[in-house]
Amino acid sequence: MTTWPGWSNDNTLVLPLDETPPAKGFDLDGRHFDAKKELHVTLVGRELGAELRRALGDRLDVATRPAFEALDWTVARTGERRLIERTDTADEGKPGNVASVIEFVDLPALDWYYRWLGDLLGRQLAVPPAHVTLYTHRKAKGIGIATCSQLKAWGRSIPA
């Protein structure tokens, strides 16, 4: 059984991975990408997490934890990587192009968990693309990919 990670102060729910992050960064297209210091899969991003907190209030943990604990959160990395780029405010506070290199993961429990969360909100939820961020450029936390349409708009394949 995977240990319940709990909700963050930013209304996110992340699944830490017991894997060693990349040892060092690399350069791509004239930009330096820093290796992430820890690896995780974001299960619930800030926007949906905030909606759940508004809807459930103090019951957020009690309402979402049992389903989490009932599922098998085994993660299988696929080796398929994508470069994600978009305009945002970078870590230094300036607007511009930020980027991440992600790797897709197989995480069947995520589909089931989103059905549970959708039932709590009374609507069907789109399941985000399951991935782990390996490297970042100008935004150490990563970009945040909540939908497949964002992935399609911001991403392109790169060799592993």
C-alpha cells in the first residue's frame, strides 16, 4: 500500500517516486535544463485541488484519502519523453519562455481516482496526462500540465 502523501498548502496532491533523479542537467536547443532534485507525479494540480478544497472544506482529507489508499499506485515509466514549452513567469520573475522535459508514466490508478474525485464534485473530470518532470528550464517547479489539450499545444517529442 502506498502511503497517503497528503494535500500540500498549494492544494496539490503529489505521488513521490522512490527513484533517483537525473544526476545532472543537459543542453537542448541552446538552453540549459536543470535536473529535478526529486521525482514525483502530480496527481491533482492546484486548480482542481482548490476546487476540491472549496467544495469539501475541512472534509477534503477525509473525502479523498480512502479512495487513494484503496488503489494500487504502482508507477511504470515508459521512456517516452516530451519537451513542454510555454510562456509564463520564470523563476526570476520575468515573463518569457519556460520549458520542461517530462517522461510519461503508466499509472492506471489515476483514472479510478479521478472518477472518485468527479463523483465528489458531481461531474466528470478529465484525467491529466500521467508524467514525471525530469528537467526544467527557467521554472524549477515545472510547468503543470492539467489536460491533454495543454500537452498537445505545448509539447513535442524528443529522443530519450
